[in-house]
Amino acid sequence: MDSPSDLPVASRSEPVHSFDWHDSPTVSYAVVMAVSEVTDAAPDALEPLYDALDPDALNRLLEHWSARPGDAGGSLEFEYGAYSIVVEANGRGYVFQ
């Protein structure tokens, strides 16, 4: 998927935040930091990511997808707190309200 407007988010709203998870140690870390920035809350004040999904599985899946050059990759959408999160194999991530 090329842009947030192509993403399967029900409202097709613009993201409230975008990030590149390649700039972080792991995808799960990037997600927590992005939501922390959006909410202006410390990362440890947020609900644990593992309440939304398995962070290790998220990391392994996206690392697997991004390690396959030439493939279209994929994207994953999930709910984390009050936000919809979309992460893509190309390293892009989006936070939607």
C-alpha cells in the first residue's frame, strides 16, 4: 500500500501520526513510542502493547516481510488503546484516531 488513504481504515481519515519503524530497535517499540507521542504520555503510562497483540509476533512478522526484497510485503492493522495502528513491511507506520 502506498499511502494512508489506501489503507483499510473504516473512516479513511488522515493519520494523526506517522513513523518509520526502521528507525527503532523493533516494530513494537516504534508503535509504543508513536502512541506515546500522540497521547503525550510516557510509554510506561500506556496500556501494555501485549494487551493488544503479541509484540514478539509483531516484530517477527514485520522483520520477515521487510527482509524479502522485491516482494510487495504487507501491512497489518490492529487496535491499541483508542487508536488504530497500521504498520507496513516497507517500514512505514501510521496512528489513526
